[in-house]
Amino acid sequence: MAAQESLDTSVLRRSSTTVLPIDTLPSFLITAKDRSYRFQYASIYFIRLGLLRQFVEKNAVKLWKGLNGNPVAVPRVLEVTKGQLCYIIGTVYMDMPLKPNVLDDIGRDFSLPAPPQPPCYYSDDDNIMLEDESGRIKLVGERLKDARLVTGVVMGALGMETPVGDFEVADFCFADMAPQVSQDDIPCDDMDVDPDGPNPRDEWIAVVSGLDIGSPTIDDAKTQMMVEYLTGEAGEVEGQSSSTQISRLIVAGNSLIPSMEHGDVVHEHRPRRPEQEITPVSPHPILGLTALLNDVSQTMPVHVLPGKNDPAGILLPQQPFPRTMFGQVSKLNTFHCETNPTYLHIRCDEEAPVERTILINSGQPLDDIFKYLPTPPTTRLDVLEATLRWRHMAPTAPDTLWCHPYYTKDPFLLTSTPDLYIVGCQKMFGTRLIKQNQQKCRIVMVPNFSNTGILVLVNVRTLDVRTIRFGTDSGDDIEDDVGLPADPLSSTNATTESVSAPSSTQDMEA
């Protein structure tokens, strides 16, 4: 007791970070001026190609200038000449028999149930096409097996036209990582995942995803333990001091139980429209979520993103939840409803100021891209890294990922590389540091809390990553190195703690 009383009260003062306005990055808010569905989706592809072509061409010249055969740049894909070494730039289109086709959906007999969709689109019968304003050309060659291509990616291809009219690819390139607006000098070049433990003066952010509030299969005890940890109500004073380093919480999608689990039935024989897939949910899950958010918002800022299963529009970018649906918590200035995706520009003001740009989404782009690729050997971390090198976070929109029909811009382009790239609603935790020239980006996959009980913590200053697993167990309160089911990490294993409580219920830890 004397030791606790002797602790400096400043230890228990919560760390703070400030969200700064973002003027140089795209906004995902859809204004009344942009809210129109009269336009075709083709505009997005033309805009995307027009904006990324210059960066792909710059890399192509750097890679292929001076090669034997003197490859020349052909401005249009249909202007290639048989037998001439050249390179072309265009947008990838994957011709995949298993991929959903809107024309087939419209033309089928709705008196019969729709066939189940395959879990992935990849097959041995797939064809890779490259298109621009002039048309399409089929890409072939062994080099493409390592390309990890999906519809919507802008790429450059080096090769020559074959006698049958295909384009045999010898090499390829992308736009590569966009420049970073600002990147401070980080002492640890490798940026190991919390190698020596946290600095007691560093600011952290917490990220949770897939709460699935209201599901009868969810263990409410671990959710309550997470809330108590975040608010500093769990453990002794020494343990509470670590939670006060958390400056804000990000809730990255799927906060509520899917409405289908409440007995709603989607009739397969009816034509499906986006607004028909989202049905009103029971008020009880919302009340539970509101109580959770209210408790945490009393102690720190909270940012809530909608997800695929939440009561929000299904088209990307998903717009913020109406604040009024959260009752009293909506009156708190620490509570923020965000778009999905969203950018946050965070500043640490204590001691040496540090600014970080954070890009967050609730996982739909990564889930859709992953369906295009053979697994193994491709992992979700590989795909997430590829989006940085493509300079596009959602290339499969609008082909297989529904999005708003933009006709003057493509907000999913990565005009700058974020310092931290977070994707929620994943099956497993994973993280990797991506470096190219002077750019550095920490990518983090946040798993569903309802299945894993995992809360992810990121050090805003060093970009180190920690995970804490909450669950009901009869073991010790805290256990180290529980072993996460994660994709391979780029450095040492993530620091992990497991917070448990005695209970007769089933252990919900992953």
C-alpha cells in the first residue's frame, strides 16, 4: 500500500494525442454534390489510369532503358507490333470464369435459387488482360505467375506481341509506393515489434475490430475486461499506468452482430440490390455497443468505423454512422463517427512532437482482393503490401467490390504513403514493416475480437506493435508469449499478453 501511495500521480495521467486537419489527402465523405448514380463506372478506370500512368512510366523507363533490344514505349496497347520489344501501360482486367458477373445475375432465372458463390475466384482457366482507352490485349508468359494481379491494378508490361496476337510478358512494374508527406527519423531502422518493452512516456493507440455485440456466441466477459483495461479500472496501480499510455481507441468495423443472425431471411429468388442486403437490427445490440462506447469515451477519444456487417450502406466508402443512434454518447466531444476507409493525422505533443498519418479500413478491400489470388503461397500481408506498391487500396472496386460511382476522382488512390496502415475484421493478426527508399509504412491486420479476444496497440512514436488477448480462463491473470495465429512477421514476434478471468464458460481464446 505504501508503495502505491508513493507513486507519482503524474504516472496515471492519460497520454494525449491530437487529430489534425488533413488538407492534402482525399476525403471519403460523399457530399450532396457527389451523391449521384447517373454515371457509369468506366469513369473510375479512366481516371485511375490517367493519374497512375506517369508513375508507372517513370519506373518503366528506369528499369528498362538501355536493355538489349532497345525496348520502345507504345502509347496504346492495340498499337504493338509483332516481334518488336516494347512496353505498354494499362489497367489489368482479370477474365475469371468463377468471378461474379452482373449480366449473368440479371439474366438468370429468378424462379430458381442462385448457385452458391465460390470462396475464391482463382482457377486455371483465368486470363489476364491489359486495357486502356484503345482496347484490350491478352497477357501471357511464365513471368506473370509471380505477379499477384487483380482487376483494376495499373501496371507496365515489357515484352512483345506473339504471332497469335497475345502479348508475352518478360517483366512488369507498378507505380510503387507513393511519397510520404513527412517522415521523422526513427532510431530503430528495423522497427522491431516492441523489442525492449514500452517507454513509459510514449503515446499508444488501441485498435479493436469485429466486436459483434449482440451475438449469443460471444463471451461478454472478455469484452468487459477490455473496457476495464482501456479505462484503467483493471489491475493494480502499476498495471493501470500502462493503460494510461493509450491515447485513443479505433473501432475498425463489424461492431454489431449481422442482422441475418436475428432471423432475417434474404430471398434468393429476388433480384438483389445493395439496400436490400442491410436490414434493421435489434435495438439491443446497439444499446450494448452504446454502453461500451460511452464507458471508453469518458476516458479517451474514440473513432468508430462502419463495417460490412454493420447497419450502414454497403457501397464503399461507407459513410459515418448517424451520431444520434448512439444516444448519450453522441453528446461527448471525444466520440467520433468516421467513414470507412478514413485517414487520421495524429500529433503527439508531449516532449518531442511527432506526427503520423494513419489509414484505416474495415477489411472489405483486402477480403475481396484475396479471392483473386492462389493461396498459398500468397498471404494477406503480401496482398496488403501489394496495395502500397500499386498505390491503390481497393483496385477491385467497382468490378467485384461495390463502391460509389465516382466520375471526377478516385479517392481510393494512395496519393501519399501513410505511416500506419490498419485493416480490420481479419481472421488473424499480422504486421509487417514496408520500406522503399525513404518511405516506411507499418501495416497491421486487426483480427475479429469476437473470435480471438485480441486488442492491438500501436506506439505512435516508434510504430511498435503489441497485442493483448482477453478471455475467460482459470490460469494466471497475465501470460506472456501465448502464440498468435498470425501470418509471418517481418521481424521478431509481437509482444503479447493474455488477460484472463476465472469462469465456468467456454474458453473463447483463439
